Amino acid sequence: MNKQKLPHLLGSKWTAQSSTLGWRHFQVVNRQNEGALVFAELVAACDESVRLWVNAQVLKNRRLWQPGWRSLLEQSQAQD
């Protein structure tokens, strides 16, 4: 049996470093494996109609995404 890549992805929360489709806080509600790639469907925390699919590897880029929901102050402190 193959080991699942990114097993804790579903349900995880993320903060975009810059506004994404008008929002910063997202939660992973779905995942899709496409060969060696894993994609995550993100939903904005405050507006469930705002959804986007991203390659899950992009979530590891701390210049674009931070794990958890962080305030603007926490984001600015993390960049210093």
C-alpha cells in the first residue's frame, strides 16, 4: 500500500501573505491526486463561495502562505 502524500492536508487552515480573491484566510476542504502531484481546494473562511485549487506544494512556500490563520500583525512580525 502506498503512503499518502500530505496526509494532514484536508481540514488544514492557511493564511495568504497577500489578499487572494479578496481574502486571506482559507481552509482546505478537498484534495485531488493527479499522478505525482497533490492539489488542494481552498475555501475562504468568511465566504464559502470563494474557492480555488492550488498545487499543495505551493502551500509550503512561506512567501505565499502561512499555516494556520494569522492576523496582519502576526504576518508582519513573521516577515521581520
